[in-house]
Amino acid sequence: MSRIGKAPISIPSGVEIKVAANNEITVKGPKGELKLAMDPDIKLEIEDGTINITRPTDQKRHRSLHGLYRALVYNMVKGTSEGFSTTLEIVGVGYKVTVDGQILELSLGYSHGLFLQLPKEVTATATAEKGKNPTLTLMSHDKELLGLVVAKVRSYRKPEPYKGKGIKFVGEVLRRKAGKSASSQ
């Protein structure tokens, strides 16, 4: 059996789960509401405050879907109860970020500023302290959407290996390169 797939998911207080006849799951919590259409072969059972996901056979397809849907349902339950957040660090001279409602403005060394309209499910906060690199914190109840927005922001200026400039995750260790050295002739 799949180790991930057979692990039960505990339902925290304040989270409500509904399963429709067409195997569509709706998870509603204090942070928001998420829906997921599951494969009809995979079954979801709710009992005693826990969710158990089962598969009909040991076919490769069923084994892979078993772990996948367990992880997706767990992320839905965790997101609607606690939420997810990612913090990015903007490294570079003159690089800055500002948040105005749902619009993100990035100054990343280009001749123009970059503007990004955030989805309504994602909230952002930017901090800039003297002597430290600016940071951008993105929060959402939908882990998949948050990952897509973070990837989009990071794609504007990925960290480069020579000076380390760009947008990186807080705590990310970059593999640095030496660069050119003067010839000894």
C-alpha cells in the first residue's frame, strides 16, 4: 500500500467537508473554500473526524492516484484551516517591491517597472528595512495557485550564480560560481 495514500487526514475544527455524488469534494474552512473533482475509482470516507482514501486495486494507475488525491485533499484541508505562505527575498542594488492592493510593482533593474495583478485569493505584503534586502510574503489558502504566482514572480529575475542577484526564497542557498579571473601572462 502507498504510505502516503493510506495515512488518514484529521479534520480540524471549523473545517467542513462535503462529497457530491459525482465524486467532487468541497472543503470549506475559515480561510476559504476549495473544490476538487476526484477520479471515480478512488473512494473517500469520512468517519470520526478523519478522512480515509482507498483504491480498488493495486494497478499502477490506482496506486499513483491514491497518493496524489490524498496529498491534494490534505493540502485543501490545511489550506482552508491554516493557509500557506511563501517569502521571497529580492537581492540586488536598487531592486525593490511595493504592493498596492492586488497589484505588485517590481523594480528589478529593467528600464521599466513590472506590474503583476494578483488573483483575489492571494494576498501580499512587502517589507523593506534599511541595511537588509526587501522581502515579499505571499499568502493564500490554495497551495497550487500560490505556487503558480510565486513561480511567475520569480521568473522576472531568477537568481544568477555570479553575484547572487535576483529573486530567491528566504533561506535558499545558491550555488555560486567564481567568474572570470585575470590571466597571469
